[in-house]
Amino acid sequence: MRVGLLTGGGDCPGLNAVIRAVVRKGVQVHGDEFVGFRDGWRGPLEGDTMALDVSTVRGILPRGGTILGSSRTNPYRFDEGERRVCETVERMGLDALVVVGGEDTLGVATQLCAAGLPIVGVPKTIDNDLRGTDYTFGFDTPRPRATTGCSSSRSWDAMPAGSPGIQDWRAVPM
């Protein structure tokens, strides 16, 4: 298979780990070929890509952000945005897209999937506000920071409040 991959929305920890895992598994186990779209949905809108192979993803785990870049671009806010994305996917001979993102990015992915594009969504947000997920990439980052902030003044711990998918936090005395 020939697969496109993009990361959309704001930065959060774990994006390069997702890219690396998808590419390594796809190439080494399934013989897939990958194309990275730069800066979220802007990449497929404008055809801005980079090759992704095992050598490209080697050594990216300690790097912050995402090697693909990210943006909050939404193709549905552009004239003919859906058509442009679909044409890019067809022109590049892609069999599927892997889309790493939060609510807006995966919302676009849902609409494009309904339009006929085969898409796999990977939930990513530090807010942990995506329905149907317990934890998302980037979610655990605020907890230690909140804990550190609280414990610098007193002995407190921060924990997720309520059920998964809610972004509220509560601080409780230790």
C-alpha cells in the first residue's frame, strides 16, 4: 500500500513516536510506502509532501514537535477544499491516509472518509476531550506539570476528574 500521513492541530508529546511507529511497522512488516504531508491539512491541500521511510524516522523520538509540522488548516474553509485534498490523494496514488490529530483534524478526516477516502484516525490532544477514547497522545503531559505546580506550594496531587474524555482536573491534598 501507499499511505499518506499527516499531523494536524497543536503540538503535543508523542507525535514523532506515532510517525515512527506507523512508518516502521508499515514498511518492515507490511511493505508499505509512506508519504508525509507537511503542516496538517495544508499538505494535501497544496500537495506539500516529504518522503517517509525507516531512515527518515530514525532518531526522531527525542525531538520535540512533529517532523511533518502541524497546522490548524481546515480544507472545508477553502473553496473546493475537499476536492483539492481528494485530487492530491488520487494524483499521488495513495491507498489511504493516517491522520493524527484532535477534534478539528479528525472531524475533517470523518468528513473526507464520508466522501470516500480511506482514513485511519489517531487521536491526539493534551485536553483528552475526544469522545470514545480513554487517553490520547499528549494527554499525560499536563498532569505532572500541574502536580509540580501544586506541590511547589503545598503537598497536592493532580488527577483527571470525572470520566475519560473530560478535560477537567482536580487537585487533592496528599
